[in-house]
Amino acid sequence: MISEKIQLNKTAYLETYLLNNSQEYNVGKKRPFVLVIPGGGYAFTSDREAEPIALKFNSIGFNSGVLWYTVMDQVTNVPHNALIEGAMAIKYIREHGEEWLIDTDNIIVCGFSAGGHLTVQLATRWHQEWLAKELNTTSDMLKVNLAIPCYAAAKSKKFAVDDLGFAHQLIENPNTANVRFFGVEDPTDEEVEAYNILNYIDKHTPPMFIWHTFEDVLVDVSASIELAAKLKEKNVPFELHIFEKGEHGLALCDRTTSRKASHHNNHVIHWFELCEEWLSDYID
């Protein structure tokens, strides 16, 4: 295993988990790369949805990495900033495709909750000209081939002007929730709607594997249903799994990522197996 922390800017980095190029099996084989994006309401990044997920993808023969995007209110307009940082990571991965033995036609993003929102942002906006220009590259270098949004938020809501959200529990001097999400204290309806990821689904959007739980009270299951409906409308392939039982933030649903007993769910745990089966239709 080759693990390295690669600084993308002053506050964000990519942490890689690259399988060794064994001289005994799969010699010189190029592998898909899964970029794992943890959640945390764009206020922090959850360890439970980071390294354990990356290692799980390693276990099925994929290279992986974790995007540690900028949070803790070190910047304003966090989702927009994180989109740029995610694109920076994808660009870096493709640039090192030969060195890392990456199958650059299979760059996959997998994110949870707010990280799921960022996953769909990357999957639907990678081809926008402004993003390539921002990174002094071409859209082809930023392409997302497959996406795996897990209990993902689909859109952000406008908050009361002085609402700090839950971040006051984590951040010493937090911005207001509106500044965190939208970059301004009192966003217009148009500025709020710009973070509705459903608006960006088009012919460039890659196939998606989506899962959620009916009992999720932090991100309502309707977010994933609406995402699937919009994908269907635009004729983008997807697979959707809605599990009845289970709270928000289940991650792998096993002892690896459980912080409490309710994070261990013997039914929802099958999401990863189902995802691996779905991936087999796209990965040789």
C-alpha cells in the first residue's frame, strides 16, 4: 500500500491509498480510482466516512483516495470551494495515471451526506467551462466516469440570517450557515437555487449508484428519490436502493465505522456488496 498526503492548497489535501504493483498477480494492471468524499454538513469532515471507505474499495481491487476538502469555516461558500478542490483532486489523479497505474477511464466519486452533495456536484459539473478555466486545464481531465452518492443532500435551504446551524458545536468562531453555504448573509432565491444539484443533470452526467434509508431524519430520503427521478428524466442510468430501517450516517454499517450500536445495521450493510455488483457492469 502506498499512502501519501498531497496538498491541493493551503487547507485541502488528497490522501491516497494505492495498491502495490505486485510482481506475482495483476502485474502492471491499471485499476479504477475511487475518490471518497466524507460528509459533515460542510462544517467538518467525518473520519467514519473517509479512510474505512477507501480501504473497503481497496479490498475489491480498486485504488482509492480521500478528499479532505476545506471545512471548519476556513473559507466562505464552502460547497463552491469544495467543488473546485474536488476537481483539483481529479485532475491530479489523472495527471498521475501512468505513475499510479490508474485506469483513467474509470475515475469514480463516492460521497456521503454533504460529501454526497459534493459527489453529485462533481458528477454533474465537471464539464463546465469555468471549472476547467479555473484549474487551467481541459474538461476531459476533470471527468467523472461513475458516481456513488450515499444518503446525499440534493439541495441547500436558506437559513435565518443569524442562524449558525450546528457548527457552533464544532467551530470556535463560526460563520452563519448562510455564509457557509452560499457566501452571503442573506442569499437570494437564485443564489440558493444554484446549489440545487438537480439543476445540473444533463447528458454529461455519469451513471450513479444511489442509496438512502427511509428513517433518515437529517437528510430526507426524498432527496435521493428526486435525484433518481431527475436522472430518469435526463435518461442517465442509475441504480437506487432505499432501505427502510437505519439512521443517517451509517457509513459501512459495521464495526469498522460504528461509533454507537445503531450504526451497526445488518441489512443496510449490503449496500457495499450491491455497489460492487453494480460496478462490475462498468469495470473489467
